[in-house]
Amino acid sequence: MSGRSGTGTPPVAAGGTGRSGRASSPVWRVALGRVRAYMGRHQSLSIVIGLALFATALPFIVLLPPLNGFGTQKDFIGGFADAGVFVLLAIGLNVVVGFAGLLDLGYAAFFAIGAYTYAYGASPFSGLDIPFWPMLLVGAIVAAMFGVLLGAPTLRLRGDYLAIVTLGFGEIVPVVFLNADTYTNGTNGITGLAQPSAYGLFGVNGFGFTNPWPYFLTVVLIIAVAFIFLYRLQDSRIGRAWVAIREDELAAASMGINTVTTKLLAFSIGASTSGLAGVFYASKLSIVSPDQFGFTVSFTALAMVVLGGMGNIWGVAAGAFIVYEIQAQGLKQLGAFVQSLHIPTFALGPMSVDLGSINFINFQYLLYGLALVLMMLLRPEGLFPSRRRRSELHESPEEAAESNEELVQA
Amino acid sequence: MTGATARRRSLAVPWRAPLAAIVALAVAYFVILAGIVSDSSQQLTFTSAIPQAQAQFINAVTIGAIYALIALGYTMVYGIIELINFAHGEIFMCGSFVSWWLLTTLGFSGAITDPLLLVGVLLLAFAVSMVVMGIVGVVIERLAYRRLRNAPRLAPLITAIGVSFILQNIVFVVVSNSIVTTPQIIPNTVLTFGFFSISLINLFVIILAVGLMATLQLFISRTRLGRAMRSTAIDRDAAQLMGVDINTTIALTFFVGSALAGAAGVVQGLYFGITVFNIGFQAGLKAFTAAVLGGIGNTTGAALGGFVIGFLEVISSVWGQGRWSEAVVFGMLVLVLVFRPTGILGQQLADRA
């Protein structure tokens, strides 16, 4: 291990240039460093500012070519609101998978529970008409309760059993919603869910199919709140306990962490975020039916978390947004683009290949599968890794030796 | 080798106890089935319901045999590298497509009446499907799992999920996105032995499954390679020090497990006459439940669990509640995991969470 760095040239020269480089760094670099430090001290504020900047920029970006050729601004805004649902799903799953290191494959079940909770709270089917805003909270709490119900018996078991139990749970929940038709209206689902109302606040009145703007703003708001909440959790005593359990459960337990309750907390916080997303999703679509919550939803969310970088909230959110837009826009436009090229049908051995007829949307789960495998093999820390993960997974013997040397010099 | 006479520490518990358990369960099931059948239709008394119950009983054994064959692959892989190979159900699905492709390419569409030709075609179908799927399993292990053998636990699990989606969607995109009709080449003959009657396909599937499982037991308990597998499962490092080639042994485990799933795929086509790109997911989950039920890592237990799942499914469909069968199976999985994580046969597992 240390042999390689020992026989190599001592890294003194490299360290020297690094230090002088840091001293003569340009002004923008210093400024960036200051901003970084400020953001580090005021995390919640920087989350709000960052999301606000992003949400303000998005509606203008889609007006630029070539994006404006793909749809109207309104279509895009509606799409972004849907992307926001997946961002919520991904940052919630990130708590379970990324922070606590538990594999939850039935994540869509909590999404379904949240959505059906809203359907019971505000639809002609149940006869109730509870406003959207309190239902957000109710949906999150109900989903968290189911998370505890499922997690309490199974989190005592070894980690990979949890994966299979959640997978089974994720299968059962849509089956129950499908088969208990007296209570759920079966295959047809529950329709005519009430749309939220902003009570004329800020001049916003109509949430509607023709006006996606309020949905977009609402989801940005929910994401901002969830971001702040999760960032604070991550840096809290509980967040550190999650990491400790992920790294070594036995060691964590012997340091006095109650592993079952801590894991249960991660599991139910993940579930409640999913429930929150479910309520919003149901209110936007105004319909819930069992086929919206299959395993593909859980799988998509997992792909988003893994691609974005397990454990990094911003990275996971970015991963979710990118994956969703590729799925919703990218593949469709790719198909249209290939079709517009009018490539003639050519023969490939016995098969004749007509590129124009390929429906690229069919390939999305194949791509997710490939992405999962390749990421795990080549870049397990994700595209936007958290600092801790990167250092864990990529600390080569040389780097370790170097950091030791630096310590000695200092 | 003189070592062959050494005391055998088997992965599997002795097979006599499970056999007794199977017989006891079978009798119990038969009575339950007859009870349900006689209850559900008013004209039938308990005794006159027996022929129908017998048909359902055989149906349950046949379905159980399919699950048992798949469950063996799960349990072998888990026993040796402690990985839930989520892609295993898809191997089963691919196996059914390989046999569909082979049989339709050869031009068969219905029953083959010439017995000699039938035997030949069946042998060919099973040989091709088992070898192809075995190789696919080895390739998956080599490309996806081997590099992650010492990675954090989450990594190989996520990879396995990814592989499962890759296989499923390759079939979806390349072969067919809807239900495919497979040739049922075994003629629909009913054999009657006194008061006991069984159709040829059921008899064939049961004999095949029992034969494959017995061969597997012999292979694991009596051969040199089987001994390597058992020792690797018990302690990989120690086995390596004793000269066992770990990589070959693990690859072999994947080959055997995947070949059995391939055989189950052929049976699926022959018995049900259909296959579709997404059958692997559900079948895989049920087979995994079977493996857990019997005690994971335990090959005899996996077979036993497969039959239990088959019976659960048939009982719920005879009851007229077939749509709940999945919920029943997974509910059972959760209950077993919570109250008896070591499975029915209760083998002690080291907790390496």
C-alpha cells in the first residue's frame, strides 16, 4: 500500500506548487470562495436563493431555441411541475438509500398512499372536501405511519431482506388499491379530485389544467421546504447517526445509537416525502388509479438517486430533474430528430433496420437499467457526489499517504 | 480422493426430514382443497369433490415445481455470495423465450404425437434453454457482480435490479411487447391409474422437476465441485486457502442456478402456453419468497418452499380469490421474515448484517 508512494518521487514539489497556486489565485476565485463560505454558514438562505434563481430562470430558458420548438412555455411549465414531483421522490428516497444506506424498492407504495389519501380527502368519491394545504400534511403523516408499520418489524432484519420486503410491499399496495374496489373504485380509480386553491393570494387564483403556473410555484415551494428540512436533518445528530449506521451498523450500535429507531426514522421520513409528492401529484392530475404506482416508479426514483449521487441532496435533485426531462422530452425529441433525417432502411445481416420507426421512449427503462449497472461499476458515488462519498470511494493509497504526509508537515 | 469419505458438512440439511414434511403437507393440502371445493359448489359433498380436488392438487404441485426450480437458483446464489440476485426471475423469463424461439423456428405449433420425435424435441429444448441461460447467468456474474464482490452491500443489490431491468427491456424492445403464444408440444393425454388420473404434461413436469432437484442434491453432496461450492458457502477465505478456485466455483453456481431457471422457463411455455416479457418479475418475487420460506441458502428448503407457494396460489384461486394470491404470498413473506427468518427448516444463519 504505502510501497508505491514510498518508492515514487516525494510529493513535496507538487504540494509546493499547489500552495503557491492558491496564493496567487484570481479575484473571481477568491470571490467564489467567499460565496461558498457564506453559503456554508447560511445554508437555508442559500437554498432559497438557489432554488428561486433556478425557478426564475427556467421559464425563460425554454423560450430560447431550440427548446421553443418543442412546445409552448405552458407545456414546459406543466412538465416542470411533474419533474418537481420526481425531485421530491428522489430527495425522499435519498434519505433512505443515500443517508441511511437502506435499499427501499417499494417507494412508489408511499407515493400511492399519499395520492389516495388526497383522493379520500377531497373528491366526490368520499364526499369530503378538505383543502389541499392541510391535506399535504395529512398525506405525509399517513405515508409515514405506513412506513413505520412496514419498517418496525423488518428493519430489525439484515439489510437485503428489507429490499425484498419493500419490493413485496410495493407490489401489494397497488394490488390492494386495485382489488378492494368497494373502497377504491378498482381499475377506474378515483376521479374528479379537487384542485388546490390559493385563495387569491398574490393574485393567484386558478390552479387548473390550462394554467400550470400555480402548480409549478407550489412544487418549487414544497421542494424548498423539504430541502431546508433535509439539510438540517443531515447535519444534525440524527444525520450523523444515519451515516454511522450506513458505514458500520455494529460500531454504531456499540457507540450507543439505537439502530432500529434511527433506521425507522429515516424510513418514515423518506415515506412522508413520498406521501407529500403523492398528494401534490394527485391534485395536479385530479385522478388516481392503481396503474400509476407500479414498480417502474420506484425504479425510476432509484435510478435518479444513484445517478445524481447517493447522499447529496442537490445532486440527487439535479439527477431527478435531468432524468425526468430526458424521459419526458429528450427521448421524444430524439425520435422526432431521427425521423426528420429520413435515413433510408438498411439491411443489417438478415434484419432490416429502419431507424425512423424506432420508438425511443420504449428504451427508457433499458437505459435506466444500464445506467444503474454502469454507475455502480464505474462511478458508484454518482454524477454529483457528496464530498464524503467521493472521499470514501476514491481514496487511493497514494492520496491517503499524501494526506497523512500533509498532516505530518502541519 | 480420500477426502470423499470425510464427514460431509452439507449446505443442505438431510433430505429425509423435508420429504416427510412434504408428504405431511401434501395430505393436509389435499384435505383443505377437497374441503374448499365441496364448500364452494353446493351440490358437491366432500367425497364427490375429491376428483376435482385431485386435479387442483396436481396443478398445485406442477406450479410449485416451477417455483421450486426458480427458487433453487436464488438460494444457491444467496448461499454462496449473499446476494439477492434480482435478475434471476428475468433469467426464467428469458428461458421461456429461448424455448419459444427454438420451437417456433423449428416449425412446431401444436402437440407432437410421434413419441420419439417428442422426446427428441423436448431434450433439445431443455438442453438449449438450460445451456443458453446458464451462460447468460455466468456472463452476468462476470460482467456485473464479480467486480462488486467486496463493495458495500448496497452496490451489488442495485446492480442486480439494474440487470433485471436490462434483461426485461431487451426482450421488450427486441422480441415482443405483448403476450406470446408458445407451442404446447406435449399432447393433451390423460393417464389413468385406477382412481388416480393425471395428464401427461403434469406428470412430465413433476418428474422433470424432481429429477433435476435430485440431480442437484447429488451434485452438491457427492461431487468434488459440489464440495467446492459448499465450502465456499461456509467460508470463502478458508476455502480459497484450501485450494478451491473461488471464481470458478461462483461462476459454476451461477451456471447451475440459471440453467435450472432456464428449465423452468421451458416448463412455463409448455404448461401455460404463453409467455410475456414481464412474467419474470412476479415469478422471481414468488420464488424468492419460496426460498426464504424454506430457509435461504438451503436447497432442499427452496424446493419445499416452492411447493408451498404453488399450493397457496392454487388454494386462493380455487377459493375464487385468485386476484389476492400475490398479496397472500407477500404477506406470507413478511410474516416469515419477521417471525422465523431462518425459514421452515430452521437452519441457523450467521447474521452478517
